[in-house]
Amino acid sequence: MAAGSAIQIPTRLPLLLTHESVLLPGSTMRTSVDSPRNMQLVRSRLLKGTSLRSTIIGVIPNTSDPTSDCDDLPNLHRIGTAALAVQVVGSNWPKPHYTLLVTGLCRFQILQLLKEKPYPVAEVQQLDRLEQFTNGHKSEEELGELSEQFYKYAVQLVEMLDMSVPAVAKLRRLLDNLPREALPDILTSIIRTTNQEKLQILDAVRLEERFKMTIPLLVRQIEGLKLLQKTRKSKQDDDKRVVAIRPNRRISHGSITEDEEEEEDHDDVVMLEKKIRTSSMSEQALKVCLKEIKRLKKMPQSMPEYALTRNYLELMVELPWNKSTKDRLEIRAARIVLDNDHYAMEKLKKRVLEYLAVRQLKNNLKGPILCFVGPPGVGKTSVGRSIAKTLGREFHRIALGGVCDQSDIRGHRRTYVGSMPGRIINGLKTVGVNNPVFLLDEVDKLAKSLQGDPAAALLEVLDPEQNHSFTDHYLNVAFDLSQVLFIATANTTATIPPALLDRMEVIQVPGYTQEEKIEIAHRHLIPKQLEQHGLTPQQIQIPQLTTLGIITRYTREAGVRALDRKLGAICRAVAVKVAEGQHKEAKPDRAEVGEGEDCKEHITEDAKPESISDTADLALPPEMPILIDFHALKDILGPPMYDMEVSERLNQPGVAIGLAWTPLGGEIMFVEASRMDGEGQLTLTGQLGDVMKESAHLAISWLRSNAKRYQLTNASGSFDLLDNTDIHLHFPAGAVTKDGPSAGVTIVTCLASLFSGRLVCSDVAMTGEITLRGLVLPVGGIKDKVLAAHRAGLKRIIIPQRNEKDLEEIAAHVRQDLTFVLAACLDEVLNAAFDGGFAVKARLEHLNSKL
């Protein structure tokens, strides 16, 4: 290119053939390229070029590129626009194509077509001079009267628009800063014109001719805007809207209909503003919303931010800033509701009634933050729903299991695509009040990830001193959560961060006893299953003795979920019999009912064996009600899943029963020991944790130091228990990881039984941590462990003496069935674990004087 005041384009230009649009000098156009010659031009010239000259191409309007390379080029339009390729974007969907962003530089005339393949190249002559803008403007005398008239109409057109819009203000500045000869092309590309009109402007090489052709287009646009303003209502004088000036659209009846749609949208915005002003949101939130509504009025609807801002304002209006429900504070009625919905759970009921009593005395009491900790299936989630029912509040459950993104709690910032508020704000929007009962389910199963720690985000939510100004990232204004009653549920507190656990009032929810399960089954579970299966009490009877059999022989859990499933299986089996009895005309084949005969023999009350064997009698309805007994249980549920194997496994030395706590409730745990000739090694198996391994080493060390005292010897009669002897300790259920210090006394008892050759009492279970000096230290989970021993049919339980206070939490009828031995040292443990005690055999020592 030549240097100087004028910029020259190359004399040989590759040609880009376009048909749908016209590019004028000074304007920018985005066009799609998918024809063979145009695609080859982009690949060979634009993508592989390394200089500025390689980015200049010639854009020929009103000419279609043939769909095949073999086809000849059509007649080319003689006038084109030299353009600078600013951006090239490629895509393969729905077919391979490129999208070009080009800026027009000047006009040129085709002198000669040099080649057609792989893309057309022509020798061109520049028609316009590209004056540098820094050289200043031409004088008004040179532009003449046409230039002044054109400038007057252009200013009038721009001033009819809303100058507060940045695009309109920028266009107004361009009218004063750009050379006058460049304005006709630029304004023609902006106002509503057809491709044919733009083509006429492009063909107008002389400046005066372009002014004459452009002035009528400006006048037509001005008259159209005046017509639109007259059709608007008087209220739009205060709230101006930006009229979108789009190409290829004339002012017609269709555009007026489009304007009416904009007017309806504007009415919606006005209604939204009224809702904001009449809402009871905080002063800070109101200030933010009014600022956003002002931005929304000035924003074109085509902008992506328009929908985002409107959604934000609609959410702010829908939130219950001061809307709340009135609490039912009658304690007697609340006690009746809680007792009807749930059996047992005295601690939870007591805490709810305490809250109601305090609310009667103080109206502005902050909502408590409770955490129910207990094994699965004990009713933690359902009791939260009952609390909401008791208080007369709305209930909303938020499942936190597996949540690993803090945005689920605090929301996303509105700068992100697809942003939305967090679950707390969404829950408030759903319930429509600011004092609901929020159940944060499985709070102990939160996870961390690269998106943050949701447990840390909950610190603000569950802190009574901070949640009155909870700030969601999406709202970006404070919201008061102090009236919300938060209830969290967890199976264990071990995985809850200490800072989060400190903010909650932990209430332990232990497992149910057998008696409590029987009551729950007959009060709640059996009526629910009968209703779900379409049965009535006149069709089926499940005695309490049968329910006890299901609890002891088919389930072993702290809650009642497995019991509920077993009852459902029984109801389904009875439903089959009832349905068969209602279709007496149906005569099933012997092969179809072969397996059902055995079940019917036991389910049908007082049924005779000969009637069961007779195929003709199978169509007869069973006698009502159908009584479920132990024979029917075996036919329906199969053989018992759990047997009382305690006494059978303690029929040889080296076996003892311990008690363990798990997140699923208490469990009994067998400890087995064996010895063999070896080199004095201790082998531990059963997936033991480090703490339990240390307890095993403590136990063997204490026994070795007290072997003479208890007359414990190895196979060779030596008091050194590990002399030429290997010991193997095994904890069955090897697939389950085990850890904790409470197995110390069980390991000592097991090893003492092994070396003494005596059997441990078959009805004794024990728990407790030991020290190297033989002391028994307290452990946790006593109530769950005692209930596990009670379920297994054990009668005596050895616990640390310092855990005596924990026995008060155990139901009275459970304590009556069990005998508790409180041990302060291992001597007391061994005496209680063996029949006849484990007394010390004192021997006289002969002392030789060395004087």
C-alpha cells in the first residue's frame, strides 16, 4: 500500500461472492460462507495469509456463488466493496461453513477477471479515496448544500431516539467526528432499507449522487418515527423506548403491530415496578430493585441481559420478605399431634414443646437450629414434617447428600451464564413464607470439590447470630432467615465439621427397642400397608407375636424400614389370595398354582389339608380374616434370616462377644482368638483400624504382664505367652471396616479364655476401653450398644463404671430384662465374664536372703 494521505488497495483482489446482503464502505457485516469457491478463498487466502494485504478481499454483491466447482461463474456485479476480514469462525454443524466478519473500506470497479478457480481473482480499480480521519474534515464549502441538508436530516433522525442509550450517543458523536463523505454509506447501512436500495447507493460513485439518493431514505425514516410516536400513549413520554432500527424492514402496518407488542412488554415492566414499590422488601433490596428497573426500561429486549434482569426482579418480588404464618402455640394440641404421628422419641417431643412454651412467652424468638443424629429408619425426616404440622408452618426438605458445590447453598453470581439462586432462597420462594420448617437432610454426607465446600457455606445459614442477614450470591442483598426453623438430620457426627456441629443443637435419636417396634408396627406401619394394598382389617390379621417374630428373625436393624418392607411382602401375598377368591369362576391349572398351595396351607386359617390338595377347591375364596402365623411367615418370607447363634459360637475357648457402635445403630461383635507354634507374632485380621490394632497390642501386653497372677500359660507351660507361640485375632464380617477403642475389654476376655482354656459365659457382652495398667475407661454409644445386645437376646452386659450415667437414657423395661455389670478394672471384667469368676491364684514365693 502506498504511504501518504490516501490509502490504496491492491490492484488484484480475490472476490467473495454474496447474494443476501450488501456491504457498504464504512459499515460492518457478518456473512456465512459455505459455497466451494468462497470456502477455498477463506482457507487459502484468509487462514494461511500472514500479512495485512492478505486480509483484504473484494466483496461482490448480488451474485451467487455456484454450488459446484464445475459450474461457470455468473455475471459479476461491476461495482464491489473492498473489505478487511476482521474475524473468521469455522463450524461443522449443520454442515461445514465459515462465518466472516468484514468491514467495508472503499468501492472498486472490476476491470478484468484474471481467474475463476480455485476462487475468482480480478484486476480492480479503486473508486473511493480512503482518507485518514486524522487529516481533519473537508470544508463546508466543498461539501456544498447537499452535504448540509444531509447532515441536518441525520442529526434530526438521531435526536428522535433515546440519547441515554450508549449506541445512540455514539452515533451522535460519529456524525460530528466522521468526514461528511463517509456518512451516506454508514447511515444507509443503519436505517431500514432494502438490498436493492443499498445496491443503488453502492453503484452511486459520485458523492453528490449518493447524497441525493440517501436524503429521501432519511426523510422516509424520520416520517416513520414520527408516525410511531403519535401512536404511542401519553405515558410513554416519560418512559421512552429505543426503537430498534433494523435493515430490510419498512414502516408498515406490520411494524406498528410489532410496536404494539413492545408496548405490552412495557406495560409488564410498569406492573413489575408497581409490585416492587408495593412489596414489603427491605430498604436495601428496594434500592437495588429500583436501580435495576431503571436499567431494564432503557434496555432493548433483544439484549440477553434483559431476560436475566427481568427474572431477577420477578424473583425479588416473589420472595416472602415479611410474609409469615401464625404459629399454633397450644401445647396440649401439639402433644396430641406428636403422639399420634410418632411413638417414643420423647426427647424430640420435649424439645418441640419447650419451643412452643417459650414462644408463648416471647413473640420474637429466633428459630432454633436442631440436629437429629441417629441410625437410618428411626423417623428423623418424618418427625421434621410432624413438627411443621404441629406448629402450623410450611415444610420444605432440602436433600444435601452428595452436594459438593457451595453454589447449591449460596447460589451463583449473576455474571455467570445460567445463574440461579441457592436452595435456601429457592425453598423460601416455593413455600411463600419467611418462617417455614427447613429440613436439611443428610447433612453428614456433604462433600468437598473444586467448586468449594458446602459445609462452610452452611455456617452462615445455621448461625443464629448471622443468618438474620444471609446474603445469597444471586440476590446480592441480605435476607432474614432468623425466623426459619432449621432441622438437620445425620447418621453420625464424625463427618460433620466441628465448626458446623458447634452451631447446632444435637439431639440423639437412638434405635427402637423390640417393644417400641411392635407398637410402631401396629399403630402406623400395618395400617399404612393395608391402605396401600387395598386390604382391610377384616381380611388380614397380624398378631403381635407374629410381629415379634418378624422383628427378631427377619430383621436386625435400629429403625423400622426393613420391618415395613416385610409387612408389605405379607400384604402382597394376602392380596393375591383375596384377588383369587374374588374370581371363583377362574379355574387355574395345577401347574400354575403348584407353588401357591404351600403358602395357602399356612395362611388360610383352619384350612384342611385335604381341601388344599384338591385342585377344584382352589377357586374357593379363603376364609376371612386370613391369620398370619409362624408357618405363614416361613412360606411368605422364606426361612428366618437371623438365628440365635450366640450360644453356638461360644462353645469353645477363645471367643467373646463385644458391642460396637455404627452409624446404622448398635451391633454385637464376635472376637475369636487362636494360638499355634511360632515365633511370638500377633496377627490381626478383619479390616481393623489403627485404634483397634493398638487395643489388641495393649491387651496382649497386659496379659503377658499378669500371666503369673492369673496362671496363664502357653502350650509349653511357659508364663511368657508369646514364647514360641503365634496368636491370631480375628473379627468376623471381614468386609466391614472396624475401628475404635471400645473393643479392648473384649480382646482381653477373649485372650484370657484362650490361654486359660475356659469358656466365656454365652449370655455376656461387653464394651470398654482399656489402659496398660488394667483400668476400664468409658466409651460412647452405650444406649445403641445395649439395644443391640437386647435384640440379640443377651442377658448380662459389662460396661465401664463411668458409663453408669448413660443407663438412665435406656427404657425401664429394657433395663429390667438385662443385668449390668459396672467395671472399673479388668479384674472385675474377667470375674463377670466367666462362670465362677476368674480369681487370682496366689502362690507362696520363697525369698532367698542375699545378706
